[in-house]
Amino acid sequence: MRILIVEDDRDISTLIQFHLKSNGFGTDTAANGREAVEKLSQGGYSLALIDILLPELSGVDVLKYIRTESPTPDLPVIMASALTEEQDIISSLEAGADDYITKPFSPKILVARVRTAIRRAEHRTMAGTVRTEKGIMLDPGTRKCTVLSSPVSLTATEFDMLLSLIRAGGRVLSRQEIIERIKGNDYPVTERAIDVQIAAIRKKLGKMGYAIKTVWGIGYRYAEEE
């Protein structure tokens, strides 16, 4: 498995490389956003670890390239940054990040996050297609979503959130449970970030957006009855 490390601080990049290689991963590095896009355009990576504050193109811009233009739009992506503002985390999640880790971080925790993100990606690929009675179709293998036979573009996180809600079979999922299902424990995200993404999913689903029900004080459930 090969990891692309996108980091402009050479010392940090070298440290990350050392720990990933020590745990059996191959690594490539990019020191700025444009170099990252060039390497990502060639494919062949199992995960990208991207700093947000990069020269030339920001980390979020690189993430958007992966999700919309690269040959591997489903590539697991972990954003790494010293930025801890809520909006920075929300922006990364909305752009399709699979995880977010703040600097300074424990190398052991980073390696664990990398393994978890790759494992989830493999699990998503193996999971079966889900179809609802009123016309929503989610294919975890291709990461495609259609609503009433029309394609709908969802970010990786939005796709996983909708899939989790539908697979819950009408059961209410708390915001924390939604995050744990798709990201794992101790993921640094606020309840507001979940609400923002649910609102985005509803908007993209159009007429079917009503099926994501808010259960006040608890979380959300998927139910197609009016």
C-alpha cells in the first residue's frame, strides 16, 4: 500500500515517512498542492495524507481535485493541520475528507487512522448495493448515488452518512453514532458539522430529502413515509 504525503514542512514530512515506512507502507511526498495533483493524476495510491495550508494550491483544493477530477475519486483522504477552528474541519468534511487529524499528533495515532481509513474503504467496496422503495440507489462499489434514476453527486462523507441512515432500517441514529459508524471513535467533529452535512444531503436529494427525519434531541432517521 502506497501513501501520498502532501506536506510543505520537510521535517514533518520526513517524520511521517519514517513512521509509515516502519509500519509497512510505501510513501511518496509532495511539497505543494500542484505537485500533489500531478502525482495523484497518475493513480496508484491507497491513501492521501494532506496538510491544509499548502503553497500554490490549498489542501482543500487538492481534496476537491481528488473527489471530482482524479482517476481515483474514492481515494481515502486524511487532512492533517495545526488548524483547529470548527470551520476548517467542516470545510474538509464537506469537501469529502475521510478523517481529520490536528498537529501535533502522535505517530501511533496517525498510523492507526491510516489503517482504519484504508480498511473502511475496502469494506465500502465490498458492501452491496442499497435500493429504497421510492427510488434511491447507492452503490458502495462505484460510490454512485441515483435518485429516481437521476445521478446525484455526494461527497464521500455524505455518501457514507446516507448509506448508514438507510441501512439502519428506520432506527434513529444519534449524531455521535453516525460519526462512529463512518469514521470511528474519537473523531474530532462537532454536532453542528453533522447538521451541516445532513442539510447538504437533503438538498441534493431534492424531492426525496424529506426522508431524512430529524428526531429532536437525539439525531436522525431515514423513513420514506410522509
